[in-house]
Amino acid sequence: MPGCCIRLKQSTSKIKRTKTGEVDNYLVVFSMKITRDGALNYVITMALLNKTEWLTTIKARDLNMAKNSKFITQQNKWIQFLLWTISLGERGSFSDEMNELKAVDRAS
């Protein structure tokens, strides 16, 4: 399995810098940093608690995550407009992107 991660990294690094590549890369890095920092903070919080408090803490985190996910799943007009504006910068379809990734993978 470790080889597939290396291959994926090599494949994605060879993709042309067209379309919204720079913005996409920024968003991915930004999201990964938030995810990493959130996971680390949660692990530290859990480590400091007694095991008897874990279930309550996990339930509270699950409720919080469900509430936050409504930001995307139950969009209001403002969020719909924001996502629509972001999509203006995107070109091509999902299948175009997949075909491009497959072409790069075949070339390597």
C-alpha cells in the first residue's frame, strides 16, 4: 500500500497548472491544516480526560460536527451563492478531470 501513496503523489504533481490549480491547492492545504490541528487538539483533550468522560465527550463532538455539516448540506441562499461563485472558476467536468488523472498515471 505505501507504493500507491507515492504513485498518487507523483501523478498529482505532474498535472498541468491550468484551470483552478492554484486555488484548489490552497484550499486543500488550508483544509488539511484545519483537519490536522483539530484532530491533534481532540486527541490532547481526550488524553487529559478520564476514560469515564470519553463517551460524553465523543457524543458532544458528534453533535457539534452534525451541526456544522448543515453548513454544506442545508445551504441557505448565501452559501449557495458562495459555492456558485467558486464553481465559476472551475472548468471541465468530473469525467474530464478523471481522464486527465488516468492519462498522467499511464504516462508514469
